[in-house]
Amino acid sequence: MDVRAKAEGSSKKRRRNNADDNDEQDASQTHSRNHSQNHSQNHSQSSSQVVPRNKIHSALHGIPDKTEYQHGAILRVSMKSFVTYESCTFSPGPNLNMIIGPNGTGKSTIVCALALGLGWNTNLLGRAKDISEFVKHGSDKGWIEIVLCNKNGSNVTIKRNINKNNNHSIWKINGENKTQKEVATKVQSFNIQVDNLCQFLPQDRVSEFAQMSPQELLKETQRAVGGEEMLNAHQKMVELWNEYKIAAASVKGDLEAIAANEKQNAQIEKDVIRFQQRAAVLRRVRFIDIWILYARYGLAKEEYDRLKGARRHLFQRFKEMEAASGPMQQKKIQTEQHEKDLQDQKNKLDQLYQRAVRTLKAKGSEIEATEGQGEELRSDLDRLKAKGQQREALIANTRRKLVACQTIVDGAPSEDDVKDEKSELDHEIRALLEESRESKDAIATLQQQQADIVDHCARLNADLTHKRKKMDELEDVNNRKLQALRNVDNDVYEAVIWLRQNRHLFKNHVFDPICLEINVKNKKFADAIESNIRNFLRTFVCQTREDYDTFTAEYLDRMKKRVNVMAPDERSLNMDQYQLPMSHAELRDWGFHSYILDAVEAPPTVLAVLCSKANIHQIPLSDRNDLDSKAIRDSGKFRKYATLTNVFSINISRHTKEAIETSSQIRPAQVLTTSVDPVERERLSRSVDELRGQLNEREGNIKELHAEESRVRKIYTEFADKESALKRKKEELNNTLRKIHKNRIELNKAKEELQRKLDEPSTEDQEARIQEQLKRLATKRCKLTVEYVELMKENQRLVTRVTLSTLARLQAHAVAKAMDDEWAAAQEELERAEADYTQANDAYEKVKDQARELLEKAKAEYATLQPEELDEFKEIGTGISLAALEDMLAGEQAKVALHYQTHPSVIEKYERRLEEIKVARATVESKEKRLKKIEGDIATIRGPWYTKISQLVSDISESFSTSFAKIGCAGEIKLGEHEDYDKWSIDILVKFRDSEKLQKLTGQRQSGGERSVSTIMYLMAMQSLSKVSFRVVDEINQGMDPRNERLVHSQLVEKACKPNTAQYFLITPKLLPNLEYHERMKVLCIYNGEWLDEGVMKWNKYIDNQQRAKKAHRL
């Protein structure tokens, strides 16, 4: 086996120089990764050739001979400050290039360099979105340079300079600045399709190949194998068919619209006819209305002329009557004055008579007053007699009451005795009040003490609530973890939501993704822990196989989703089997903090899975930078350990049995950033317990104080009861004193009342005085009666004179009344004449206004007539009377009533639809011609394309089936046909077990290893038909069992190493022993680490020793 090697690089910490090896010294460049390129031949050959050192140097540092390379193959790749590489250059071989190295060394970075260096966007890789994120940490700029083989001239060198600060790239082709579009055009001219998963399959998109829909797989296969012509033909048919469907749907819609419009117009056609008939009748009505206006104007003009003459006659008559009313008015004034003089004379006599009447009346009143006074005196006399009798009775009653009061007063207790007893009670009450006050003060003190304790308890409760809230905040990290997971992987987030909504489907608890189930105890180790178990963080864990089948069937198969789910076997769940490499005390002596198992919290099942799959019980963590890495490596205790910044892996060389250590930089955690601080949680827990203890103690104090308060309150109540009894007794004594005082007062009142009655004067003297007053009143009444008679005689004489004056006034009034009646009749006749004139004048003005209005209205209506309507107008009304016109109008209006009114919008819609029908018929005719044209174009394209695609699928299926048969399985490729060309597809059918039938390859149905086998087999099946310049497959063998991996590798080597085949890049982190190799195959080994210790290994010397050993063996 030929071996060529190149070692480039120096540590960031120190440069390695080897004076014994000029080649290594010349090739020394700064970088952070080391590549060893091995070009090997088939292991079955009996001998091998050694390539001279100068040839190795030229092959690695220059451009390889392009005679063996396909057009567009990659001759050289160079990187500077790209991702993890500081500087790197390598030249791949023309056939199969196997790039191997441990995980995290930078294999996939080469894939990124190929994709980004050839002009494709970052989203193709499924990694970072911005190109600036691919510049190495600590650098502002980086670049990628790729040399492509050009069979038609000079090789093409494409260089991409990346500026991290502005996220911008500068492109060059053979040293000249170009745009990205120009670079893409140039790359496409070599038939390089980096965006085709059939040609370029990065690690992060391996699963996407199996996730491709059959339709996508057909397109990608045509692009990779069939060429642009076949793909363009298919795409053209898709476009034509889509256009056909749109056009056909449009024609259908147009025909439906035409039918709908015709149907709607047919439904309202009778309404349209009726509308037209009604319009004609309404026009005739309008003409007749105008003629009626003219006819009414003629009648109004005749009435105007008649009223004008009558108005003139009435005005002359009114003026004549107005002149004759003057003399009559003068005579009326004279009679009224005579009547007034007589009335004045009568008024004077009336005044004299009234005065006499008043005098007579006053005299009569005096007589009545004397009679009233006599009656009053007689009444007073009667009252005096009754009062005397009443006085005697009151005196007797008062004496009896006096005797009774004296008896009560004499029988009452002594007032002094009552007062002495009351004084004694007051003394007892004061003594009780003093004693009860002490109890009351004691109660107040106890209540204040309880209030103070309650306030303290309130503060303790507030502090307890605060501490509990802080604990809840520490414990409630699941939602924040879930949101962090959503930002990183929305597919897994949606699966979590689905699981939580459908837990009833499962018999046992199904754990959320491991990242949600575990808690990092110390946040500073979160990055290191996530870096070591990253591959399992988004995995769902089922506890039984039955739940696993339910999960995959319900979510992966039925809902077509893609997430990781596993069901560990029962043996792996026993934590006793996971023994620690050394005790914790020994671990700390080595400088480590703990194992990952100690640094996380999780359910036992999840911890068992992580121990089984990720060996977290064997990976120690350290927060120190001064670990003795050589001692750790030589101890053989650990295969992996981690610090805060790096993960170190230790592997044992199969040949030298030496321990080889590799390291990779730890990326920041994405989903384990949120965790509970156990120390803080324990501190809060202790605080909560202490607060609860204090609260319980305070509650006991309150109970004791409450009991003491009850005892004191009982004593206080006894004092209060005694005090109430004494107060009631005191109140009884007060009532006794009040009664004594009341009786004494009543006794004194009775004595005073009796004395007052005895002191009143006698009624006999008063009766004598009243008798004397009655005699004097009788004398006065006789005198007044004589005077009253004389006044009555004088009054009679005045009555006679008043009567004669009244008769004279009545006669004068009758004359004046007759004159007034005559004058009133004359005035009434004058007013009637004036009213007749006014009425005639009003009628005249009214008829004049009516005639003017009718004429103006008729002229205005006539002006609205159109010239074409004048003949019909004249024909309707010429020579017809008003009555005839009105009869004619009534007849036409009756016709209008028979024709119900159709809304104008109905007519507008009817006419609009007629126009739409006309336009739509023309459009349908045009579209139907287009449909026939599309059918012809599709038929023209379909024939040749169908022949080619059928043959292509048949060839791929034959090769695919053969490859599967060689590994003891079955596979088939089918072309799925459909009416819709966008739904034509390629279905990959596989069978890995004899008990199964051929099943479609999906992203959920088969295991990861089975998908990897199917993917590589499909790619190899296309290789013999390939027209591409190179292919890239990254870690396709992940998940394969050793048998399938060995068989697939053998077929891959066989097909990829045939002459005139496309260049092939196979990326893998591991290799099985005793694999099959070929002389056309090149192996590129990637090593990593911050530096390589002096004296550990010199690769050039190692290669020389190996070559000499083989040569000696052959000899």
C-alpha cells in the first residue's frame, strides 16, 4: 500500500521544529488541525511501492496531475482562519477520498469549505446562517480557496475572502474579482450541484435525504444524473400542466359565470319588458300632466278677469256708505251727553240715601249691642252660681288628697337611713372597680402581647412567602428550558407539546427530551456537560417497547415528523452496573471536581440511559487549567474528560499501543443554560423550615396568652357581675329616695291648693253688681229705639227722590239706545261692504297668483320635453278639455298601477350581464385555444422525457437491487406516475429482513443505520450514470451495524475506484479493521489538539520506519 504523508502546523502556544526532517520544517505553517494524507492501494496485493519523498512534497504542495481527474473535480483545497482551522491545504485524489478522524476534529468543516467556497449559501449546510460565523474565533478575516480541474484549458481557482466584521465576502476567479453570481455561473458550467443532496450530502443534512419526498427525490435524481435537459423538460411539463389546470379552471369558471348570468337574465327578462312598457305609460302621464297645467291656467285666467270687475264695484259701494255715516255720528254724541247728565244727578241722590241707610243701620247696631251686653251679664250671673258650687266640691277633694299624702309620707323610711345605705354601696362599688380595673389592664396587656406576636407572625409569613416564591422560581425552570429548546429545535419542541397533550396514549410515563429532564447542579459545567451528551439531549425516552412503537406509529409515521426516540432494555436500567473508574476522593487528587453523573439531576431511567449511551459515570469534570494531561493520559483510567473550555479524548493506537489524546473546544450550551442552583435551593429550604418553626413557636405563645386572657377575663366577668348587682341595689335606693321626695312635694302642693281655694272671694257680691248693670242697659235701649224711628222717616223721603231721578235717566237711556242701534246697523253695513271688498280683493289676488304659478309650471315642464317627444305631446292634448284630460290621466295612471315598478338597478344589472356574457364568450374561446396548445406542448415534451426517465429509473433500480442483494437484503426503485406532473416521483423500496415486505424508505420507518445503507446504495447506484464531477457524503455510515458497514464499504470502494468515475469524498469518524482498500483510493486523516508535545511522535520518521519495515518484510 502506497503511503504519502504531509504534516503541516504549529501550536498556538509554541512552534515545532525538527532539524532532522527538512521536509517537515519547510512545510511548517500555523494551524490548529493536522492532516495526514494516505494514498493506499488494494490490501490484497502482494507488494507495495514506496513513493520518493520529493514526489510526496510536490504532490502535497503543488497542483496534482489532472490527467486522471474528471472535468470539474477538485484538485486542491486551502483554508485560512476558517471555523476551527487556522491554516490548512490538502489535495484530494481523483477517485475515492476517505476523510477520517475522531468526532469534533473538523471533518465536517471540510464539507463546509467545499460548499461555501463554491458559491453556495450557508443555509445549505443546516448550520450557522451568517457567513461571518464561519470565521475562526479570534480572527477578523478568513478565506477558502478551491482549485477545479478544467479539461478544456487552465485550471480554475476560486477564492472566497470572508470579512467577519461586516458579514461580507469577496470572490475571485483566477485572481480576478468576481460577483457571487459570476462564481455560481462558473461552477455550474462544471455541472457542480452543491445544492443537490444526491451529489452533496453534508452531515447535518444526511437525515434530509431519507426525509425527501418522492417528488423531491425525482427532481434531485434528474439534476444529478439526468442532466439539466431532462430536469428542464420535467419542470417545463410541470409548469405547462399547472398552467393547463389554471386555464381549465378559469374556463370552467368563465362558463359557469356565463351560465349564471344567462340564468339570471332569463329570470328577469319579463321584468325588463314590463319596465319598458311602464316607462312608455309614465311618459304619456307626464305629457298629460303638462296639458292639464295649461288647461287649468286657462280656467284660472277666466276667473281672474271676472273677479277683477266685481272687485271694482264693491270698492265704489264701500266709499259711498263711509261718507253717509258722519251726521248720524254727531246726533249719537248729543244723546249720549244728555244721558250722562241725568246719571250724575241720580248718583248724588244715591249717595245721600246710602249715608242715611248707614246712619239707620248704626243706630240699629247700638240697640243690638245693648241687647248683647244684657245677655252676657245674665250668662255671667249663671256662671257665678255654678262656680260657687264647684269651689265647695274642690275644697272637699283637696282635703281628702292631703290626708292620703300625709299617710304615705308618715309610712316611708327615714331619708338619712337610705342615704347611709347608699353611701356604703358606693364604697363597695369603688372597691370592685379598682379590682376589675387591674383585671382589665391585665387583659389589655395580654391582647397587646398577642397583637405583637401576630404582627411578628405576619412578618414571618411575608418572609416565608418570599422564600417560597424564590424556591418556585428556582424549581420552575422547565418552561424556560422548553423555550430555549424551541429556539434551538422547533421540531422537538412541537413533539414535546404533542406528547404532553397525548400522554393518555401510553401505558407508562414517556420522558420529555433529556435536556428537559436533567438539571445541572453547577452552572459553570453546563457547557462541558452539554458538549459531552449533546447527541442525546433531544431524545425522547420510552420505558417500554410498546410505548416506543406507539410513539413512532402515532407521531413519526402518521404525522410525518422527525425526532429521536428510544426505549432502553431493562438490563441497561440497573445503575449498579455502572461502576466509577475511581472514588471521588481519588478523583479530586487528580484535580477533578466530579463526574458528569454527580453534576446532574434526573430521573433514574434518564440517568441510566446517559450512563449506557454517553458514559457520564466515566467522564470527570474539572474547573482547573493546570491538569497533568500526560499523567492522566498514561494512567489509562479515563477515555474522556472535560474542563471548562475543552473536551479531551484518549484513544489507544492499535499499532504502537500508545495513548493518543485529542481535544476539541467546547461550544456554549444552548439548552442546558437554565438550571436549579442546589446550594441556593438548600439554603432557601432551610430558611423555609426555620420560618415554619418560628411560626409554630409563635402560634404556641399565642395559645398560652389566649388561655391566660380567658382566665383573667373570667375573673373580670365575676367582678363585673358583682358590680352590676351593687349598682342595681343602689338604683333601688335612688328610686326610694325619689319616691320620698315626690310624696313630700305632692303633700305640699295639696296644702297650697287647699289654702288657695279657701282664700278665693265670695260670689254673692259679684251677683249684686251684675243685677245693677242689667238695669242701666234697659234704660239705654229705650232711648235708642226712639231715635231709630225718626231716622226711618227721613230715609223714606230720600227713597222717593231717588226713584224720580231713576225714571228720568231710564228715558234718556232709551233714546240713546235707539240711536246706538241705528248707528250700529249703519256701521255693520259699512263693515260688511268693506269685508265684501276685501274678500273680492283676496280672491282676485289668489286667482292671479294661481294663474301665474300654473303658467310658469307649465312652461317649465314643457321645457323638459325632448325634441323627439314634441309631436307625441301635441298629438295627445291638442283641443281637449280639462275634464277630458283628467279622465285620460286617470286611465293612464291605472295602467301604471297594473305594471308594478321594477327597480332601475335590476335593468342596470341585466344590461351589464349582457356585456359580461359577450366578453366572457370571447375569453373562453381564447382560453380553449390555449388549452389545446398546452396539450400539444406537453405531448411533444413527454414522449422523449418519459423514455429517458423510465430508462434512468430502470438502470438505477437494477444497480440498487444488485447492491442490496450483495448484503443479503432487497431493494427496488420505482417511478411513480400521476396525472399531475408535479406529483411524479421516485420511490425507494427496501427490505432488511426476510419476514418483511418491500417498504418505502422514510425518515421514520427505518432505523438510522438502515437509512444510511439505503442512502449510500442509492448514491452508488447513480454513480455509474453520473455526469457530476464529484460527490460528497458526510458520515453516512453512522448507525450501521459492522456487517452492513463492511459490505457497503466494499461496494463503495469497488464502484468509486473504477476508472473514469467521478471524484468521491467520504467523511467518517471511524473505520472497521481489515476493510477493503484500492490503489485509486486516498485516505486523509485529521488530527486535532492545541499542540503536539515534543518527542511524542514525528510523522515523517514514523512513515520512513514503516516503509523500511515493509521493505525488510518483503525481502
